[in-house]
Amino acid sequence: MDKGSDTILASAFSKSGSYFALTDDSKRLILFRTKPWQCLSVRPVVRRCPALTFTASEDKVLVADKSGDVYSFSVLEPHGCGHLELGHLSMLLDVAVSPDDRYILTADRDEKIRVSWAVAPHSIESFCLGHTEFVSRILVVPDHSELLLSSSGDRTLRLWEFPHGRELHCCHLTSLQGPTEPWGHQRFAASRIAYWSRENCVALLCDCRQLVYKQQLSFQHRVWDVAFEEGQGLWVLQDCREAPLLLCRPVDGHWQHVWENAAVKRVSAELRGNWAMLDGENMSVACLSGWCPKLAADRSRLQNTIHSCAGADDGFSGLYKASFDNVTPYLQRKEQRLTQQRRKSPPPRPDTQTKRVKLEGAPLRGSS
């Protein structure tokens, strides 16, 4: 097994919250049970996996790797080997399943979203085509089983009727800029898409570190993650020890911070008391030894794992298309070589040969 830095590349809870899985850059898939917390297995994967998800029935974990393949791992048999489900020719960035487990949806670096049958992944139902940059995240809308949200490096959020590959709406994120802070050429590849069914709204966590929903919510510190909770609002976890957790709710049509909230105070106090674990310093291994004794045995690597989970960079900058002009430098070098050759070569000598002119019709001498 490769020895990486234990950076967590992807993580997900099952629909009921009973299971939690993560992948890291040491090519491992780690499966937990949450009630109570217990590490069920640590299994190797073929390639590093930037995305994973549980099936709706919670019997499998689907992992998408950088070579473009999707493998399934059993939850009921936590030590079973992975099974190859499907493959792309390009790097996969996200994977999702429909609420009825009928379709597997995959997003890749080459602007494509593929919809495949779960029972026969080699059979493709449709493609969702329209993005002009890599597709960073996809989300099947929970209340609408045939609708899909996708975000891309082309600065758009698109809504699809994915079984038919039909685009229903395209939102250009640059059109949402506020009057006091133009966004210019900032990139808007979303690292997280969250949906709240009660208000029928969407929040995006973009690589410009801002949340966008009809208005701009700016934060003074780096945002680590966002999530909606029914009946509460939008939870924001940020890199700030004094205020690690924020709660936002719509008030008179505008999203505002909720400062006086018992849940916020209780959880924030808990986070501040364990800030060393999130910050990766002076972490107590005993707090996680009940989850996975095998991981807790290596303190330094486990510290790095927790720290990477909280503050890892999404790394979208290397996925944007880049144009290279190698013709201009070549022509410049060629011109330099020709100039040097002209300077070194001697000047041409004058032509000393006489030209012979044939006189047509001239009489021959000595003839009678």
C-alpha cells in the first residue's frame, strides 16, 4: 500500500447517517459505523479517489478514482474486495446515485456528465452535455428524483433532467455579483453543493471562498464546509477558533447570521475545546482509539489526517484548460539562428565569368 500524507480526498455519510466512509491519498477506503462510532474496515483502492458516495439502500459504497474508473465496495461485507462498475477515458471528479438506485451519475474533467444504469453500468442512458470546463460537483435533488444540479469551472450552475440529458436552466454565477464587490475573473468551481428542501434553495461553496444564493454571503475566514439542516438553516464551519460554527437563516427574504442560538453556542464550545484536533496540534489519540485502533496507533499520521480533512485545498486550479503557444518561441529562435549565420558567413564574391552571347544569323568567317 502506498504511503501518502494521509490527506483525506473525499468523505460521505450514508442517507440515514448510520455509516461514514472516507478515502485518502494513501489509497485507502475506510468505513465507519456511526452508532456507535466504530471502524469497520480499511480496504485498499487501485487509484486515489477524489469522490465517493453511498447507494440509497446503503449496501454499497461507490468510489471514483483519478484514472476514470468507478468501483463498488460492499457495506454488509466490510472486508470484501472492490468490483469495477464502469470507466471513463478522463479523470473523474464526482459520482452520485439516483434516489431509487436506478442510475449511477459520473462527472469528469472533460466536461461530461454520464448517466449509466446501475444494474448494467456499461449501458448508458444519457449524457448531460453543455459545460465548457471540468464538472466539479453534481447533486441529485432529493425531492425531485430526475433533477440534477452540476457546477463547473466555466462559472455556471446548471439544472438537468438527467434521464433525458436535457438542460433545464443555466445560471451564470458571475451575474450574481454585488454592486460593491465585483468578482472580475475569479473562478467559481464549486467544491460543495448543498440543498435545503424546506426553502427550496441551493448553496454553493466555491473556490473563491464565498457562498452564493441570490445574494452574496461573505466570511472573514476560510470556509471548510457547509450543510443544510431541516428546521435549522445553513451551517457553516470555518477556520476560526473564536467562532468556528455559524448558522444562517433567511430573515425577510435575506440570509443573516443567527448569533443567539443555543445549538451554535453548545457546538462551538465543543469545537473550541477540541480545536487542537482540528488544527492538527497536540491531538489526543485516545479520542479516536475507539473508532479505529489501527489508525490511532500512528499519532503523527492521524494528526495529519484530521488536519487535512479540515483544511485541505480542493485543488481545482490544475483542472482548468490551458492554452500553450509554442510556435512564437520557435520562430524567434529560428530568426536568431539565421541572424547569427548571416553574421558569420563571408560576403559573396563578384561573378568573374563572362557571359557568352550566341549571335544568331551571323556569317561564319573564312567561308567562300
